[in-house]
Amino acid sequence: MAQSVKFYRYYERWMKLYKKGAVQPVTYQKYQITQQQLTKLAPELRMKELSRLTYQQLLNDYASNHERQTVMDFHHHLKSALLDAIDDGLLKRDPTRKAVIKGIIQRKHKVKFLNQKETQALLNGLDLGTEINWDYFILLIAKTGLRFAEALGLTPDDFDFAHHRLDINKTWNYKERQGGFALTKNSSSVRKVELDWQTVMLKVV
């Protein structure tokens, strides 16, 4: 019976069927991490054994050494699969209903940005000569706020110097060894970005 299948097996099949090729590779990797954690935490849990109690215990076990936001992401992945299982008749009730999201106290994260003074010091130290170098790349990100992958994905056709604009329509997949152009993070990331006149005047010709 389908209800006798182990939960992690069902989730793995669901992930490959509905998510592989439908989401960005970096997003699919997150689903794979969820599958690995599920296999580790509940290798014997079967679909027919899922209830609000068993599901909450699963979340609690995961939350024992993960921050709350990470637990929330884990929960959202599992819930998506289980809601489909309900639609398919494998479950009669939603075991994720009213689930309580816990987690360890958030660790103090390293600051991942520069303040205004630090940014200005960085810009003042850039070598913006007549030869193209990585300092121009740093300048572009600092001036526009582009994501790293978006900046890597720029081509000459994306620069509209006449109207002081950048056309953001793709990224570069730097996380894979083979690289290659990729879609933006989401549809709203496809946009026009204004270039200030100082940046335009610094273009290398």
C-alpha cells in the first residue's frame, strides 16, 4: 500500500517529480538538503504513521540544533509535499496543521555589508585606470546594488550609456563548475537599473 511507503521515500519522489527542472539548481539543492535531513531524522517513519504528533516531534528533533528560520524552511518543504499527499488520497488529515516552529537561539552572525564610511574608503582605493580590471566590477556593484550573480551575468548589450541604464535580465551560475548564464532569482529581478553620471563617465572605451 502507498501509505506504507516511508516518508523520506515519498518526499524524494515528490521532489524529483515536481521540483527538479522546475526551480533553479540552487533552490533544488535546498530541497535535497531537506531530503537528506529527513532521511537522517526519520528513516523508519511511514506515511500511514504521520499525524500532528509525529510531525511535531520531527520538527522538534530538527529544531534541537537549527535556528528557527532554518526550521521554518524545512517545514515549508515538507508541508508542500504532504499537502500533495492529501490531494492524492495518501493522507486523510493534514499533519502539519498548527505545527509549532521552534529553534535554537539565533547565533550572532557576521556583518555581511560595509557601512557608508567603509564603502567610501573602498571606492577611494579602487584602481580605475584605462585597462579593464576587477575594480570596475566592484565599483559597479557598489553603485548599483546588483547581486553578485547579476553583475557577473552582464554583457556589453546590457549597458545603455545613452540613457544611463543597465538591463538586468540574467545571471551567471558561478556556483556550478561549468558556469553558464541562468535566470534571475525571480521575475521581479528582471529590471532596469539607473547608472549615475559619474559611473557612466568612467566607462572604459
